[in-house]
Amino acid sequence: MLQLNLRAMKILTGSFLLLIWLSLVSCRKDPPNVILVMADDMGAECLSTYGGTSYRTPNLDQMAQDGLVVDHCISQPLCTPSRVKLMTGLCNARNYTHFGHLDTKWLNIGTLMKEAGYRTCISGKWQLNGLSYKELYSDWDDPSRPNQMGFDSYCLWQLTHPRSEGERYSGPLIEQNGKLLKTGPDDYGPDIFCDFVLDFIEQNRADPFFIYYPMVLVHAPFVPTPGSEAWIDPEDRYRRDTAFFPDMMTYTDKIIGKIRNKLEEEGIADNTLLIFTADNGTSTAIVSRTKIRRVRGGKGNTITDGVHVPLLINWPGKTEPGKHYKGLIEFSDFFATLAELVKRDVKTDGHSFLPLLEGKHYRERKTVMVYYDPMWGRNANRHRNIFVQTRSHKLYQDGTFFNLDADILEKHPIDSTEMTQTEAGIRTALQDELGNVPGRLPVTADVIVYGGTSAAVSAAVQTARMGRSVVLVSPDIHLGGMTASGLGWTDSGNKAVIGGLARNFYHRLYLHYQEEESWRWQDKSDYGNTGQGSPAIDGAQRTMWIFEPGVAERTFEEMITENGIPVFRNEWLDRQNGVQLENGAIRTITTLSGKRFRGKVFIDATYEGDLMASAGVSYHVGREGNDLYGEKWNGVQTGVLHHGHHFKTDISPYIVPGDPSSGVLPRISTGDPGKYGKGDHRVQAYCFRMCLTRVPENRVEITRPSDYDSTQYELLVRVFASGWREVFRKFDPIPNGKTDVNNHGPFSFDNIGMNYDYPEAGYKRRKEIIAEHTSYQKGLLWFLKSDPRVPAEVRNEMATWGYAADEFTDNGHWPHQIYVREARRMVSGFVMTEHEVLGDAPVDQPVGMGSYTMDSHNVQRYIKPDGFVQNEGDIGVHPENPYQIDLRSILPRKEECRNLLVPVCLSSSHIAFGSIRMEPVFMILGQSAATLAAMALETGKAIHAVPYEQLKKRLLEDGQVLEYQRTH
């Protein structure tokens, strides 16, 4: 009897302890479990809670009655953008880089909850390993990435196997905790995912857990479910038909019912925060009905039907049953809410709605911002935009403004002239919000051309003519580079090898000067028609080789306008952080203003090669030694005096002639000039090609600069004293009584030795160098005009000259562009040298031709061993015939950059570049670079893989000249 009583007491005690445990489990309120369920492609119109009448969803209806309904939950228009935003709480501008990818470096909800002590699980659709970009991500096939993002357990579709290897419904391809499940046609993916969640709930009911369940339903393909009659026949389980969409909705609802029932069974429903939402609007293939309208799914679109998704929240004892919250909630808010729930301070763009759930004071979100860049699909650019909205109005980045209550499909933008005062106030407020967007949508095109040079214009025009999208990103406000900035006396060489767009440009100039009204300041009959090697106005070839800067610029602008090319001016590449490289290819470039530009191929058409350098491509600055390429005319050239730009008499460099102890005159180096033939860091001198005139009605007087210092020109006084009088030798005549002023003589407009650091200098330092050159040249003009030590005949003639009043009108009649004769030069798999220029070495893959003299201006002014001053570096070696320029010289090595072309700072030795660097050649190479880019895009090949013969054929079709009959 005693034994029976003891046994009974043990049973009673055990039962009592069990009851206490169950009571503790059911009463535990802190911390709550969290289950976040996200349907795939389900707009709000699909649920009766939001007025839908097309589908039966009793479990979701009951969930709405038992908890909180958010009337205005705004997602992203597409799945991955929504998932990335939800998981990280950040605007897509910050961390959405590719469709189907999320970098593990970002704090996400899995890690957030795990670090807060939760057991974590994810089940359903992953799509975040970067399966579509295997060439960019080395870890695309790493099955541990969900674990790296904080999830203890996972059961996922599209983890390391892409959709092409298996679907998600009948006989699904599912990976579970590092293993590939064996499934057959009787297995239904949503059941597997749901069972995994239910098992996780059961196993972790005694601990706080977090479940993220991104469902695969109700995404296409629209196929039968186990609840469909068609499921009976295994062959029908893969039949696609929108008629199965209602069954898929019903099955989604059934899964929600199973989860809610499981929570009740385990006695933890009262301590579980259950959230149901969807990632974006319904598929456009689905048409649903609501009580007030017929709704075509808006997935992928920024209209309300693309982003208005259901949001139902159950938290027994916290959320008020049946309550509708009419404010705004968006996808970054989920992360912010969970962060507040676990009391963690995090960086987020979201606004926590935890107080709303707990019935506390809640500061409502007044607006929602959506940054939408799909990065996916053929119509990726069709709807990409940024918008900010209230519950009733929406403003897009492009300025369109809608009243959503009156125009839900956004068919009729509100005209500013018809706007009410209230609407005007709303629009202003939304405009202010747009100004706070953390990032701007990248401007996207097939080809991004960086630069404002003649080559840049040529490349952009050719790209457009070949049917590819292109944008021109120009650091300069004025297009055309030196061609439009004073270099009107074209260094053209043999005109027969100038073809394509370059010849078209000079033909357009010819047509301009055929018009009588083009000769405003000079009669056409009075123009001397002098050119280089041929008449300036070549009637036989209908080309014009000598021209005014303003006419050149207008011609370039016409070419841009005719081809509808977007131009972004005064946009300077962020050289430190603005080039995004992925797997050896440039993906985007960002300018200092914050604008981003995304393309498939990039063309660096700058004089400096800034994009090339920032992309990590090899390059050289200065002169190579002759021994590097077996050249004769490279390197230091002391004692070589090819032109008249040297001191022809002995002139002392010292302040007191002949006395070294007195110091050295300005602008003379005291350093060692270097050993003959050896390489150095020096680059040939820069100057401005000034446009001057003697026409009184168009002349602006040359005045004394504010920083004028006559001592800078002491050396020129001694040159004059030696009898030199060639000041005006290179005042080359251009139309309308103007002149293109170039350097000439031992001391002239070339600012020798003052530019060595320019190629690599930052923007600030470059501006200082340019300012110094400006000061030097303006001061020299004033010196020639006014200093009594200048011979009277020179002063008198200089007094007749002035700046052309109708040129460079926004820059004080001073050229916009300094003449960067050379800066960086790429080093690729093929380097153009003097051997190719002089015809001593073959070129196998020509993409253009040059013919001008290998012309290097002086690079230094030094003191000779005999104590007299001399210039060094001025070389002029003329090739007997035009020469070919190789394709590989404009292509970086493939291993350095796979999608960049460099037609200006091409791969060339210093001395060869002295010939190649002519503006017509830059235009030719710009066109050829763009042709290669467009052909690569047309064929789907990399730029290095386009067969040369195919490229050559297209170049010839477009008028490029690739061969020339030699004279010997």
C-alpha cells in the first residue's frame, strides 16, 4: 500500500512538474520567437483582406482577423532587391550589386538574431549566392553561405544549383544543411520547406528561435499543386498554365495554416511574432479582381501594383486583433524592428515599427523611398527609377508626380500648372526627400566613354551609329579637346590616311566655310588658304583642315546631338574609389559628384589616362631608354637639335652672365640632364594654343596679369640680344583673321620643365599646374607687348594682337584645354615604337594609320658643361610613308582589364607617341575602339576575342583607312 502511495506521489509530482513547465513555456514572454514568412510574387490584391475576390485564403483571412493588417506595405518591385533590403535593412543603393547575390560582409537578420541568442533557420528560396555571375564570385558554389549569414539550419532552393538544373515544385532540387536531397515527382517542394520549418519549431520550442521562410510559392512556373486535380497524373505536374495560380494561392494559405497550428500545438503561439508578407507584386501574367477593379500583376514595375504587398502580423497579447494600420511600412523596416526587439543598435535605413506592435507611442513613417535598379532581364532599364511616396502621392526621380488615390496606375502625371497648393507642398516635401537618397541610380549604357576629347566624341558617335547605347562622361564642359581649344592649324600629315568619322568631321568644317555668312571678320577671298602639305580648304576632297575653335566645338556638338548621345559634363572620375572592378572587368565608375555609370565596355578617351590608371592597367610616364625597345630617338637626347626650338648662340644661364655664384635665371634646371639615350621621368612641354586676332572689331586687348613677374622672362631678353626675331613665326593663320599660336624658338610659349608631375597629379595639383602655365603665357604676351627691353619692332607688332572676342567667351577668351602633349602611356601586349612608325617593323592588326613626324617638344632646359643654356628633347624625325597602328596597342592586357579600350593614352613609346598623338589619329582610334566595343556586344564576345578579320571588315565599311601604298 505504501509502495502504491509512493508510486502515485511520483506520478503526481511528475505531472505537476510537467504542468509547471508547460505553464512556463506558454507564459514566457521574453524573448519572443520570430517567424518571418515572405511569399514570392504576391501582390496585396490577392488577399480578401485587401479587397481581393479571386482566391480562397481562409487561413490568411483568419490571421488578418487575429492580428494587425498593414494597409500600405511597400516592397521593392523585384525579388532579389527586396530580399537584400529586407535582410540587411539597407537601401539597395548601398549593397545591391548583382541580381541573385548578397555579400556576406553585410550584417543581416540571420546574424542579427543569432548573435542575440536565437536559434536560426531559413527555408525556401535562397537566390543569394550569385549563380548568374560565377565569373565574378569565387564562392558561388559554397553551400555554407547561409551559415555564414547566421542561419544554423537551412533547407533551400537555388543555393549552389541554378534554376536551370531543377525547379522548386514537383521533384524539386533542394539542398538541406550541405546535402542535396533525393526527390522524385511525388515530392512537392513547398511541403518539404514547410515540414522543415515545422520540425525546427518542434525541436526548438524551449528556446527562442528565429525562422526566415522565403517561400517559393506563388512564383512561376504556374503548375499543379497536390491540391489540384491535375496532380493525379505525374505527367501533368509539370504542365504550365496560369489556371493553376488559384491552386498555388490556396496551397500558400494551407502552409500558413500549418505553421499557426504547429505553434498552437507546441503551446508557444502566444510568445511568437508571426509576420507574413511578399517580396513584390504578382506576376504580370496574372490578372486578379478586387471589389473595385481588375488588377494585372505589376511585378518588376514601380507602379503601386508592383510594390504594394500584404503585411499581416500576429503577436498574441501584443497586436490588437482585426486592427488595420493605414500608415506606411517598407522592407528595410523589418530589420530595424528586429534590431529593436533584440535591443541592438545597428546602422539601418529602416524605421522600427515595434512600438506599433506593442501598442506604444509610434512615430509614423511619413514617406517611403524606393531605389530600384533591377540589374536583371531584357527590360532591366525600362522601369529603373527612384521614387518617394506618401500614402496618397508619389514623386519619381525623373520629376513625374502622381496622385495615387485618383490615378493608381500612374497614367496621368500632375502638371505643375494644374497642381493645387496642397499638392505643390507635398511635391516640395517629396523633392526634399529625394535629395536625401543615399545613392543615385547608375546611368547605364552598353558603352561608357570617359573623356571630352575629339577621340571621345568620335567613340561615342560610332557606338551610337552601331546601334548600341552609349553615354559620354566628360570632365570638360566643352567637347572636342584640343581640336576645339585652339589647335586649329591641324597637324594632319598625309590626308589620304584620314578616313571615317575624322574625315567626316573635316568635311563638315568644309561645308561650314562654304557659307558666306561664316566669314564674318574676313572675306573668304582674302584668306590665304595655307595648310600643312595641302590647301586649308581642299575643294577636291571637300575637306577643311584649318579652322576656328568655336566652329570645331559646334561641329562636335552637332555630331553628338544628331546621334542622341547623353553627355554628362564636368564629371570628374573619383580616381581613388570610383572604379569598381569585378573579376578583371570594370563594372561601374563613379565621379566626384557621386554619379555612377555602369556599362559593359568602357573607353578611356582622356589625354591623361585616368580611368586606365585607376583600373590598374600598366602604363609608363616619361621617356623610355633606347635600350628598352631598341630605339634611336627615345630617351635623353642631349646634343640633338632637330628644329629651331633651341639656343643657336651661347647664352649664359646665370643672373650675372658667366658667374655661377650669382644664381640661375628662372626656368632653367640646375640638375643633371641625364645620360644620352637613357630613360627619365620627363614629359614634353605643354602650352595653350591661343586664338589671337588683329581684327579691331573682334579684338580684346592683352592686359597686364595681376600676378605678372617680368623676371620670369629674363632669359628671353638675352635671346633677343643675340639677334633672334622669330616671335611671330608660329602665329599660324586660321579663318576670320585669327591665328593658332604655337611654340617657336628657344624661349616661347612652351613652359618647359613645369609639367613633370602633371600626369600622375591629383586634380588640385593639376589645376595649380594649369594655372601656372596660364600665368606664364599671359605674362609672356604682356612682356612681349610692353617691356622696353623687348625690341621695338616686336613690341609694336605684339600691340596689334589681342584675344579673339568671339572665342572661349565663358573663359575670358582663353582656351579651355591645356595642350597635354603626352601624359601616361599604356603598356599592353603590343607597344608601338619608332620601328613601326618608320616602317621597319610590321603591324599585323591595323585599326588606323598615322603619318606625322615623330615630333617631341622640348622636355628640359639645362646648363651644358660649357656653362651655357640649352634645351633638350626636341625631336623631329619624319616617316617616309604613313604607318599602321596595331589593335593591340589600344587594348590592355586581358589579365589586367577585360572591358577597357584606350585610344588616346595607347601603348606606345615616347618617341612613337610623338607622331601618333595628332588629333585626327585620336579621332580615328576613337572610332575603331568603339567599333570593337559594339561588335563585342553584338556577338557576345569579350573585346579581346572578336576576330580581327571581322573587325577589319567593319572598319573598312565605315570608311577607315588601314593600308597605304608605299612609295618604295
